[in-house]
Amino acid sequence: MRALLLLAALALLFPGCYYDNEEDLYGPSCDASVFTYSGQIEPIIAANCQLPACHGINGENGELVTYEQVKAVVDDGTFRQAVIVEKRMPDGGALTNCELTLIENWLNAGAPNN
């Protein structure tokens, strides 16, 4: 009886020693309310769009290397359509929810060069 009581007590204690890391469960936190082109948007474009076969220097599908090149496709609506609405870009895989929110907020703010 004593051994059974001890086992029951230990069984109740072990689950209490486990904890989930919030970042592992939900990913890193995303503050999409603060954004700059140079700080958040350009690195997303560089990592996902500026590939040689896509939109890098001499890219097969036009360049998205400078702010002016990006702003041109923002102004004609193709950037929002491809990235936010249809989510068909980038070709290499989907952007994270945080990246999409940052880009959408940047677009809604008029796509400033800051």
C-alpha cells in the first residue's frame, strides 16, 4: 500500500516538472506595428525574392534589388496581388504570418522608404 501511494505521488509530481516553451509552441513573437523598409521589408525581399532565377541582379523575372524597383511593382499593384492576395510569391515557399503582416502594414502605410 505504501509503495502504491509513493508511486501515485511521484506520478503526480512528474507532469508538473514539464513546461512548454512559448516560442517553440507559437514561434517568435511578431511586432508588426513597427516596421521600416531597410529594417524589416528589404531583408524579407532579399531572402525570398532576390534569387538569380527570380528577381535578383539580372533576374529572369525582373529585378527587385533597389527600393525604386520594388516601389514600381508596389505602385502598379502586382506586388500586393502576388504576395498578399494570391500568395503565389515567393516561389520558394510561403512567407510566415509575421512577414506577411509586416509587408501588408508597410503597403498600407504607402510603402515608405524608411
